[in-house]
Amino acid sequence: MKKASILKIILGLTFFASTAYTMPISVNGDNFTLVATHSGTQLFSLTADDQGRIYMGNNSNNTTGIPVQVFDSNLFSGTPLSMQNIGPSVGDADGITFGNGFIYTSDRDEGIRKISVSDGSQTLHISGVGINATGSPLALRENDDHIFVGLGGLTGINRIDEFDENGSFLQSHTTGTDVETMTFDPTSGLIYYAAFGSTVRALNPITGVDVLIGSVSGTIDGAMTFDPISQQLFIGTANGANSGLVETINVSTGVTSAFASGFNGSTGIVRDSSTGDLYFLESGGLFRLESEEVEVVVPSSVPETNSFLMLFFALALLGKRLRD
């Protein structure tokens, strides 16, 4: 994220300098396909609509922003496409999410923008929010269109703010760390988030309980998604040691497993709900791993996994109330 870039400017380092990029990137012998390329501003964070389109924010820091970038899988025929623009230029849009026909993205210069995926029209949904210099990750709860906004990693601001469907502030949720990256699980209602580091936590925005989930082998910087198919977190690393890895965390056990390596920094992961394909963003472009090639161990009972985690949260809440 921007904070990483700022630190690297100070230290005289280059972004993702520690990664030895090798092709082809593969997992269990199956190759990832480069589907789209982009030159210029570092792209950051992924989201997907329900029509096979993948959207990318940017990590423009203090430079001029660019529009949200889009890859339409329906147009891909084997040759990597150039990413297309949608909506207005957005400064440092490293918070991006989709819901009910709209892309929401944090514009460092003005606030949270709401962009229609049908025609690219946009409104300033929440003015003055998500403008901090180290990024503002977003999560959307689609059943009520509530937006959750993190206040960026390396800020020391340990909270996630919640806004209603009209953009009105509702409440702040105290978190265990500051918030660099986050993702939402619509089944459990939990927000999984990470600071600019290696640990992952979960917040229940209904009860306010916040717990540690697990950790990965490197620094999390934008690439994290809760996968509804495998019921696991997919997490990529960028900056510093072990940059370019993709690992999974089983949210019920906290066990971390290797998934892929070789990315030139990993700054975005998302599953396309229309096809089941997984998409991975790095500085060289957008890669796809088709659904039939994704070999992820699915928990034997998804309801039991969710029930286990919710029981864990209930016990944590009970302990919190006893201490109060």
C-alpha cells in the first residue's frame, strides 16, 4: 500500500524488490494465465461483479489518480487484454468493493465513490471519508448495503467505521490493530482484516468481538479475500521477505497452507462468482486460475465450520462481558 511505498522511498528501495519473478506461476502443476496487462500506476485490490468482470483500484500515492480498471472475461480469447477504464479518475483507490450493481472505491482526494457498472456514472457517496494517506480498505454487506471503512495500515488507528446505505455514519468498531486490508464473509457476517504485517484478525460488527485468526509468511498488502467456495481466506504477500506468495488460512483452525508463489508482489485476489475462476493481481498484470484447476481442500462441513467459529466468538464475547 501507500505506506509501504512511502517507506521504500525513504529507504531508497524499489517496490517488491525482494521478489524473483519466475514464469509460469503455477499451483499443483496448473499454470496461471495472464489475462490482462497495464502499465503505469501500481494497481491494487480486486473486486468482481456477477457478470464476469474484474475491477482493480490503484496505489497512486501522491501522484495523479487513474480510473478504476476493468477486465471483462467475456472478451478474453487467449491473448492478454489491455485493461479498460470505468468512471472518473480516483486518487489512490486501494479500497474497492462491489455490491448490487455498483463499485465502491475510496478516493484519497474526496471520499468514497459509488460507480455504476452499467454505464460508469458515479456519485460521491460519502464525502471526506477514506482520504487518509495510507489507504482505506472497504467491505460491503450486501443485504443492507452498509459500507465498512478501514483507516489504513501503519496509522495506529484501530477501528473500522460503519456507514448505512445512504452514506450516513452509524458507528465505529474497535479493532485489535489498524486496518490495511479487509474482506467480508456474508455467511457468518464477519469482517476479516489485517494490518500491514502478517497477522489476520476477525471482527464481528454485530457483537464487537475481535479475535486473532492466524498468520501468513510475509507482509499482507491488499491481497486478501474470503472464498465462499472453500470457506478459506486467500492471502497474498507483497513488500519485504517472502513477497509474491499466496497462502490460505482455514478460518476455523487458523492453519496456514501454501497455495502458489512466483508473483511479483501480490496485491489483489478475488473469485469470480459467475465462473468460479480465481484472479490474482500483481505488478505485471492480472492472472487467472480457472475453476477446474483450483485444488483447494474444502472443509467437510461448511455449516460446522461456521458454527465452530461463531461459538468461538460467543465465548470471546462472554469473556469480554465478564471482564467489563
